[in-house]
Amino acid sequence: MGRLCFRGPRGVPLDHVRFLLRLAELELIDRERRMVERRIRAAHFSAVKSFDTFDFAAIASLNKPLVLELARCEYLVARENIIALGNSGTGKTHACLALGLMACKRGFSVAFFTAASLVHQLMEARDQRRLLKLQAQLASVKLLIIDELGYVRLSQTGAELLFEIFSQRHECGSTIVTSNLPFEEWTSVFGSQRLTGALLDRLTHHVHILELNGESYRLRQSQARRRRDPRPSNEIAEAVDPETGEITPAS
């Protein structure tokens, strides 16, 4: 008795149809993976971080349901902003990097800068007569992440250039800002109460606030390392060969 062979459109065997469909699916999956990788490279993240390694339990002040809601990236469609405020070392950069990664995976273009680096690039572009081009590039990305605002006081020119970026993106694209300073102290960064007020007016028009207050991750990790290795610092230093720089176990 001959083997039955069910055929699909145009007489193609169904096994072949399923095989071709599977090949097409794999090609689409691979193409999407490569597109995500390109978006991640173009973002210039300081590191690739995800929420899988974020310790929510360590930061009691952080609204975890809000963060997980933001990870769905609907705020990008609504062109809303996010501001993460808190002490140094509490995970603000990790959180914004994880949100940036999710945006890349959802198909949105992302650009990451520290505040000091962005201002430096803006001033350099102005001096080289390519400021308009850089401003257009920054305005075109769906998500602009500005990390560490408040660590360095800006010059008047730098503050004005950064304000212009916020102004151009107002209701046109989403911006994430992290800062170790509460809003009332931002004047110390921008040097002008008028400019700071105008900037906050635009930035907080449609905004989600994340509060990360607590003990520094880095401080806890340093303390944990000291507990694991109770040797005094001079004993540890003696384990480093002064000529080769190699570290050998101290006796």
C-alpha cells in the first residue's frame, strides 16, 4: 500500500510547507536579534544591564510595580519622561540601563550619555560648527538617557546647550535623567534659577519619578569583601609582587 502524501497549495507536500515556514520563522527571529544588537551598539550604553540582576529588595523606596510597568515601554509611545533620584550607588544607572535595554528590544532607538559627556560633546560640536547636526541626531532618538546629572556643575554655556536639548525633545521624545540631587538643588548644577525652572517645567510635564534612597550597593559590596577577607590592608598589599605586579597568596 502506497504512503499517503497530503499536499498543500500548488501540490507542495505539507511536510515541505511546514519546513519552509519554520525556515522563515528562524530567519525572522535571527533578523530581529541582529536588529536588537545594532540598536544596543548604537545606544553606546556604559554597560548592558537588565532587571534580572537588579536587587529590588535592597531599595525599599523604589516603586517596583511602576518600574515593571515602565519596562513595557508604553511611556515611549506616549513620549513621557522618567527621572530617577537617589543617593550615589543605589542603582539609578542600573535601572536606566535596564530600561534602555528593554527599549532596544521593543524596537526603539536609544542614546546613552552621562550629563558631563553630553555637555562636552555639545560644546565641541558648537566649536566645530556641527551643533545643528548633533542636535538633530539627539532629537531623533526615541529615548535619550542622561545619567549622573548633578555630579558636575555646568558652565553657563554648557547649561544652556543642555537646556536646548531638553527643550527640543519636549513632547517629541522620551528622556530618562538620573540625579543624586533633589529638584530644589538643581540650580547649583545649572547656575541659574530661571533656567532650572524652565528646564524642570519641560522635563516634569509628563514624567514618572523613581526614588532610590538607601545604602550604596558599592559600599555594601566593599563591606562584604572585607568580611570575607579579614586580613589587614598591609598584609594584602604584601601579596603583590612589586616588580611584576602579580598577586600571590599571602602567607
